[in-house]
Amino acid sequence: VVLASSPQLIPEAAAQASDEGVPVLAVVFAPPVFAHESLGLQRFANGTSGFAYPAREGQEEPWAVRVRDMGIRVLESYESGVLAELSQDQIATLNGLGAQVEVLEDPSRLGRGLVAFDTREGEPQIAEKMRVAPSDARAAKYYIVQFIGPLHERWTNTLIRMGVEFLEYIPHYGYLMALPPGMVDVVKKFPFVRFVGPYHPAYKVDPSLLGKGGEGDLTIALHKDESLLEVSEFIRGHGGRIHSSSVTRWGGVVNAQLDFSLVPPVARLPSVSWIEPMGRLEPGNDNVRWIIQSGDPGPPPLTPIHDRGLAGQSQTVTVC
């Protein structure tokens, strides 16, 4: 099983594994966790938004009306419950009625790459060289849009009809999007939108690349429908070497050797979506056999299937 840190990298990961003779059972999109303590990123307190589920299935619509009648501000009604602003007393009341209340953790917290911030405070403080230049019209089409809670189908349909394109999820409740010209102020006014901000170069860089010197291998993912030409010419023009490149339905991917000091300029290229160290695939099934066999890591890890002599020899497995 191969983990890919971005949807664009799924075909690339599978192809690389095949080239290196590693049999692939499945490729899974596993978005990286960007907010970690080594960067001093602040963890914000729980917000006041919460999900209230009805006591019994089939009560969704009457439930939304009942919650409103209790004086609770309902932000959105879903098939399974309602998104609402709740006080502790209101949570206790709902629990007393047999409802399940789930408080949304840090609903205004947003983070990717080198940046994590509270969207209630507006745009984060980012160094000028890692911000989108106001004059760069191509880069200005890409924005992070954060919603007030879990994505609702009605919100999605509304934005898609306006020509907005959803590109990638960014926690919490945010999406990287391509917005048509003149649409930013319109999107900001929707009641289900909490924050809209440019997709700055600082969002594009894996934190592990901070402070690295010399040269190294990088994987550079491009936005959907962007050409490989801009990145390829930059790499060759700055003495780098391209190992491989490909185009998928999610966007292009370039694997290259480049001086780490050039990561910020690469991030400023409008076509670039994400930059990370180029991974090296190594077979590791001997370390994870227990996960699908028992779920018990031990020690020692429990592998009841292999213990019975069933190791998969002469078997053909396909995944559709």
C-alpha cells in the first residue's frame, strides 16, 4: 500500500513503485499534517460551533425546526442534523433530550505548508517574498476558501454554478479553489463562507524543507491544467536536473534535483501547487502485517493468518 500526500501524486507513486519492482496493492491519498509543534504553530481553543444530531433517525427536518424553536442559532441544516452555535447550557439541554452533540474542534483554524493561523484574525503575517504579488494575475486565481463547517452539497453546487473549481481539501473546512475573475468579493459574502484568502507561496512548501542547504531531490506538484513548461524551464535554467515528469487528471508532477535555496522562487511560480522532498519507496509490509490481520501490534505483532501458513504464495490479487 502506497501513501500519497496529494491527489496529484497518486499515479506518480504507483508508477514509481512499479518501476522499482515493488508490487502495489493500493494507493491511498493521505494528506500530510502541516501543523506541528516544531514550527511553533499555535493550537487554538475549541470554537462554539457544534453539530447536533437528532435522537432518532428520520427526525432530521422536524429536528432542525425544534432546535430553532429553542432559541439556538442554526447555521445550516444537513440530512443528519444541524450545524449551530451553542452555549454550554444549550449543549446540556440537547444532551438531556437524547441528542448527540459534537463540538467542532478549531473550526476557524487553517494551516498548510509554512503557515497556520486563526481565520477570525484575517490574513496571516507572511514575509513579502512568500506572498502572492498583487500584479500576478495568474497566481491571483488561486484562493483558499474556508467554510463555517462540514461541506454542504448546496454550498458546493452554488459555487460550481458560478464557475468556481474545487481543487484540494485544506484542514480545517477549507479548500484550495480556482476562482473566476471578479468572483472573490462575491464568494466572501456568502453566509456559509468564513474566510477567503490568496494561495500564497508560503502555503506550497513542505515544512521539512526549511533551513536545508545544498542540493536535493524534490517533487513539485502543479495545479490542475497548468503546463509543465514553466517549472521545467525554471529548473533547467537554474542548473537543476529533471528526473521525471508526468501529467494526471489532478495536475502535473515534476521530480527534479535542485538547490534548496531555489525552493521559494519555485513556490512563487503561479503553476506550482505544492513542493516536498522526493520520496523513496521501500517495501515495508513486514512492519504492518498485523494491521490487516489482527489490529494488535503486540509485542510481538499478532499475525494469525501467516501463523496458519497462509502467506499469499501463488495468489493473484487485483483491485478495481
